[in-house]
Amino acid sequence: MIPRHGNPRQGQEGGSGMAARTLYDKLWDAHVVRTDDNGTALLYIDRHLVHEVTSPQAFEGLRLAGRRPWRPDSVLAVPDHNVPTTDRSAGIQDPVSRLQVETLDRNCEAFGILEFTMDDPRQGIVHVIGPEEGATLPGMTVVCGDSHTSTHGAFGALAFGIGTSEVEHVLATQCLLQKKSRNLLLRVDGRLGEGVFAKDIALALIGTIGTAGGTGCTIEFGGEAIRALSMEGRMTLCNMSIEAGARAGLVAVDETTVEYLEGRPFAPRGELWDRAVADWFELHSDEDALFDREVVLDAGCLAPQVTWGTSPEMVVAVTEVVPDPAEEADPVRRSGMERALAYMDLRPGTAITDIHLDRVFIGSCTNSRIEDLRAAAAVIRGRRVAEGIRQALVVPGSGLVKAQAEAEGLDRVFRAAGFEWREPGCSMCLAMNADRLEPGERCASTSNRNFEGRQGQGGRTHLVSPTMAAAAAIAGHFVDVRTF
Amino acid sequence: MEKFTRLTAIVAPLDRPNVDTDAIIPKQFLKSIRRTGFGANLFDAWRYLDQGEPGMDPGQRRPNPDFVLNQPRYQGARILLARENFGCGSSREHAVWALADYGFRAVIAPSFADIFYNNSFKNGLLPIRLDAALVDRLFRAVAATPGYRLTIDLPAQTLETPEGEVIPFDIDPFRKHCLVEGLDEIDLTLQHADEIRAYEERRRREAPWLFTAPPETAGRPAAEGRS
Ligand code: SF4
């Protein structure tokens, strides 16, 4: 299987006598400190991102053992899951949420870790601010106690989510114990049609290979359609690698990557920048590198996607209908579909465009970057949110995204249409703060998980792209944004 | 960490695929800054009829009689039998803490999500992967036999059924070693501190841009911890 990324600068090292390697192989090799007899490697971690939910027990563990962080300057912390998205001047109302955020503040202060606190203009969702600050760089290993750390793979960095014990392990040792995963190439040929986005590629992929399809793998996204994506689009795609079961997703470095990073606060400067860029252009799979598995999608065939069930793999094109479990041969899958339809209160055969909504959420680390907001705003400009929609929410991914959007007047477009314009955070993606669905409510959401209760107990989530969410808010039900 | 060697216990069956960590422990309980106390809210939305919030007295809640863990025959279960892709979704280790706090010491399934699988070992919870057909057979046996127990022998890497059938399972030798001995992985890693430092030195020369910090962090002292 031979991937062709068409990177004009590649190809120098092919004849060096070294076996051809994938991008993942290269990143892995560069970070192995040691490997033991049965193949468990000690992998060095360059960047550690921390948020308030998965870190308190790790810091407590450090204290109990009398340890200190190995390299505090490798850590960047930010509260995002619990923060209110309404006026913050009064602090956090919920005392339990408040304690968790204050615990992060205290831990960062005590251990000399840089934190963008809740009032910092740079505060935002951890996976939005890492790249935005240039804290995520090509060739790095990036970890965070959060499964959507896969987002950062868009930069040609090996980035994956870890549990709290591993957060403590990385704090204490700057390393993780890891086994190498397999290489899966997802090649997307052709070009995306008008109104079809990276989110639709991600959902279509998960629909194809299933939520466990990438288990044990690192996915590299390649092909013409991926090369044509902006960094925002690549982040959306890598973000959802975990929904395909893969801990990490990757995109090779190219001019788009380098352009995005130049001048960002954590990025190198001057002579160091030039050296770094030369190094980064090596970060792609060799022409003849072998992948364990390859999946090919044709971008030209993709329509906007809408999930109908309680797992991201339960997805169809907006032009289709809710599928019928009776047509599923596998009994475990069939009962899963039946349970999902009961939870979602949907009947087989219902046209996706006949599904009416109660709320619309534009936000989350999947789709809350400036490009997402621009695309959504373009759909709603001059229109009004439908009568039947109880709430339409826009939650920018970071303070800087919010400021940029306001400078472009997007906030006015959203407000004029009847959307609420909020402060940055995770918000209704997982409803740990006050933003949530009521039992039975149905939501078009640009987030990444449609699990039972994810957006509030009894809430029903349909995952879509930002433009699909925006169009649904205006129509009151799903519509094909290509003809809207 | 609690050692794991041999265990004979009641098996509770959770017959659905793709059980995600949001279902294992819903997000409202993740606000705790402790590692313990999550067991009362394990599978909260399935286990109770009322809506669970942190701080509720479990004794005052309305259990869902249909949920498997509420059935009398599975009381005291310490082994969970599950379907494929168990523990998918969020990386929250709270899911493992909740299972362990409830009393589970092992989960048997055809497959696990990667992060959940890793997290389990750090908390003395043994995830056992078995062939899907075998898991299916165990589901039928558990349903047919009230009080069905399995014996897990980790050093021998076997399961033993009440009928005396012995089923071998695979496990990574390093993880097995840590679990059997109850070892702290951080201590083990710190035994290689010199190698980590040597790697770091080399990388600082080769790729110094990986070590540049923004101006505001430079030289910021740590107020806590020994040097
Ligand atoms: S936005 Fe959602 S998926 Fe992303 S980090 Fe926050 S809670 Fe997790």
C-alpha cells in the first residue's frame, strides 16, 4: 500500500538505506527513551496540557509521594470544562465546580505551572488554545488528560489522551509507558463539494469503520482532500479520531501548517524558527512506507452527515432516512440500534430533514474555531432562528477566537439572528457547567459525542457540521445546507 | 496499588456493546477532586430512576429494579462481563475508579477502548480480553446459573468456570508483573531517570525549539516539592 501525499519537499531520505517509515513511526522513534524486552517503551513527552477535571488527583498523588514536576515549563494549564459561559465577574456559582477550578489554580501556583486562568483573555478549551498559542508544534509528543488530545495531531505531532494516573506519571517523569500502535492510513481523494466540511469526513469515516475501527491504531489522514483542508479543518478531523477508536490522528506537515504557526507566542523565532521549519518538513510518511491498513474515501461523494443514534457511528447523509434495525443481520448491533432509536425517540424510515429540534449548539473543541464561526455566520446572515427553537447557542473555543469573531462582526450576525453569544469553554458539549439539555430535548450539536445523556440527562444529540447546525437553527429542523 | 493474584467471585453481565465512560460515570460526578467515593454513582443513569447529582444520599435514591446490578442474584459481584469496545469515549479515569470503588476487580469483554484499558491497570482493575464467541458463551452460562462464579488466576493467566473448564487469556507481561506485585509505575520509571536526562540533553541540542517556553514562564520558581 503506497500513500502519496504529494509533498513537494519530501523524498530526501528515501535512499538512505533506512526502512521507509510512516509519520507515526518517525514520531515514535524520535521519542523513545528506552524499550524493555517485551516492547514497552518509555516515551518522552514534550508538551503536557492540563485541565481542571482530570488533574486534581494527579497533583494530589505528587504531593503524597513528595515529588515535583520534572519539567514544569512543558506544562500549560487551563480551566475549561466547568467554567460558566455567561458573565464571569461573579465567579462560578456551583460550589463543586468552583472548588475544582480553584484547585487547579492552587496546584499551578504551587508547582510553578503556567495557567491561563478563567479571567485570562487567552482562556479557552484546552485543544483550541494549545495550537492557537503555538504550544503545539510539529514533531512534538503532546498529552493531556482528555481523549480529544488527538486534535493536536493535525500539526504532525503525536498527540493522545491519557488517564489521571498517566497525568501524574508524566508530571513526575516527563515520560509515559507505551506500546507502539499500528498504522492506519485514511486517504481522502478528490475534493469536498460545496457545503461539505472536515466534520462530514470525520462522521463518514466513523460510519464506515465504526467506533472501534481504529482501536490500537494511529490514523494518518492523507490524500488530496486533506491537503486542501485548513488547519482548522485538520483539527476537526484529528479531534474525532478518538471517536473512531484511535488514540491519535495525524496529518503531515506542509506549508499550511507552517503558515499557521508562524509568529504564535510559543513558536520559535529567528534562526531557531528556520531550523525548526527545515526539520518539520521531514514530518510526513515516506513514499513507500507500509501501513497495516488503508481506508479510502472519495471526498466528491460525501454529503453533509447527521447522526441519528447514541454513538457517532450511527450516522447517515442528510439526504437519507433513519435506518431500520430489522435490516441489521448482527443481533448485538440490532439491539444496539433499537435501544438507540428508543432513546432518541425516532422511527425507522423518518427522513433526516423531518427531524425537528429544540436547541442548537455551535461550539466544542471539534468546531468552535474562527473558521467554524465564519462558516456558520455566513449561513444565518440576515435570517432568524425558527420559532420552535428554544435556544441557539454559540460558544467560541477561546477568548482569542471570541475577540477575533467580534472584530469581524460575527457576534452581531449571530445575535441579530437570535443566537446567544457566550464566553469560551466546553459548555454544552458535556454539560458540566450550567449549559445543558433538559430530558427529552433534541439538539443539533457541532460537538463530537452523542452518547446517552452527554449533553444533559435524557437529552438527544445529533452531531453535525457548523453550517448544518446553523441551517437547522434557521429552519427548525435539519435541512441540506447545500440547497439552503 | 492493591495486588491482584487470584479471585473467585460472582459475575454480573452487562449485555450491551460500546458502553462508554459517560455511561459508567456521568459527568456531574467528575467534579470531585478525590479518587474515592465514585462507586455509588457507577452507571448512575441506568442504575437509578431519579436523576443523580453529587452529594445525594444513595440510600434515599430510587434504584431501577431492571438494571442488572440491582438484581439480588448479582449482589457482591466482583467480575463484570461485558460486550465489545467497553469503556469507549472520554479518557476519564473516574470510570475505572467507579468500577473499582463499587467492588469490581476484573472486567471481561471481547475488546476494550485503549485509554480505558490502560487506566484499568493503574488501579488494580484487571481487563481480560476474550474471544467474542467465548464471551457469548459466558453470557449464556451466567444467565442460566444464579450465583455463577468464575475464578481468575492472574499468575497462571487463566479463568476457571464452575464446571472446571480452564480458559487461558493473554496479558502483557509487564502489566501483569505490576499488577501481581502491586508496583508503582512512577517508581519504576524513575529508576531510569539518568536515561531520561541523557535523552533530554540530546534533544535539547538536536531540537532546541521543543524546549523554548514563553517569556512569562522562564525561571518561575516552584513553591512546592523537593528539588
Ligand atoms: S469541548 Fe467537549 S470534547 Fe472538547 S475537551 Fe471540552 S468536553 Fe471534551
